[in-house]
Amino acid sequence: TTYRQQAAWGVWNTRADLLPTEYAASVEAAGGVPLLLPPVALPAAAARVVSRLDALVVTGGADVEPGRYGEEPHPRTAGWQADRDDWELALLTAAAEVDLPVLGICRGMQLMAVHAGGTLVQHTPDVVGHETHSPGGDAYGAVAVETEPGSRLARLVGPRAEVSCHHHQSVASHPGFAAVARAADGTVEAMEATGDRYCLAVQWHPETRTEIGLMAGLLEAARAHAVRPGR
């Protein structure tokens, strides 16, 4: 999935559909072909789109609109994009109906929790007392995470990892998902659905490092999904 916002390049400064190249490059490195999915004004089209995909990556970006999980905005919650929320929630619904493999990254994890009926911590520093998870500007925070033994995530990335974070919000509740990685301060840094489906989300940015485990797992699941009867 992609951003839709004002952007500048060359002689242009206009609305654009865009995504940092690292996302597509990480899919390519794992053996996949990336397709960019900008927000579409017809969420009903999501099922048609999903029927043509082997996997879905819900990427990072702006805060999720707090009204989606029944809360008023925190003073630090800003910049939500209703069109993107609508489109990505519709994609997640369509993906669930056909057991499409899904990987959520940063905002993607938060949106997956909200889609499942969960809630968010709107400003994580209020809870943990520091800003390591998002040090400001275009910098990433280096966060040590411990993974849950026996989880799909642990099989893909190991028992612990240092990851690149850039999030001021985090997941508070996540119905239907198990928390499978936490930071030392208790912040949920990853969650995954129970069962055989690859439906996993991380609060960090694996695309910014040489971290192929998550994408390799997604591509393995995508190949299996592609050869299912009826596809």
C-alpha cells in the first residue's frame, strides 16, 4: 500500500502516490514482484484487487484516525488520511476472506489491530516515559526486542533482535492476535494471528535493514497461496 500526499521531485510539487523504495526493494530481494496499491476511492474494489495478489504488505505512514477505534484525538495525533484508512481496511477485510498472506509494518500493524476491533496508545511516550521508539525527524530509534518462543516470528527472526523503529503510537489491544515481540519497556512490537495463515505485523521497519526473514516468510506463504485450488 502507498501514501497519497503532497510531494516534490524534479520540477514538480504536487499530489503523488509514493512509497520509500526500501519496501519494494525488500520484496524483490525476497524473490517477489512488488505492486504499488495507492488509495482507491472505491473500497468495494478491494476484493477484485486482492483476487489478483499472492500477498499483501500494509506499509507505514500517518496515524490511524482515532474515531476508527472509538476515541477522541490526542493532542499529538495528527495527519490521518480517511481515504487511506478506508482503502486499507477494505483490503484487510478482503484479504481475510480468502486467507491472503499479510504483513503489516508500523502503521500497518496499528491498522491491523484496529481492523480486528482493537485500540491504540495514541502517544507511546505518555506510557513509557521516553521517545526511543521515535526520536524525531527522519531518524529511527534502535530498539531491542524479545520474541515469543515458538511463534512464527521467532522462527523467522530469532529469539531477539535490534530493530529500527519510528512510531509514536503503538498497539494497546489486538483481538485475534497474539503479542509475539515486546520491547524492554513493555511496548508490543509484533503480533501474529493464530493458525496456519501468514498474518503477521511488526511495529518496526524491517525494510530499512538487511532483514530478510519477514519478507522471506511472506514470499513463502505467497507461493503456497498462489497454487491453492481455485486460484
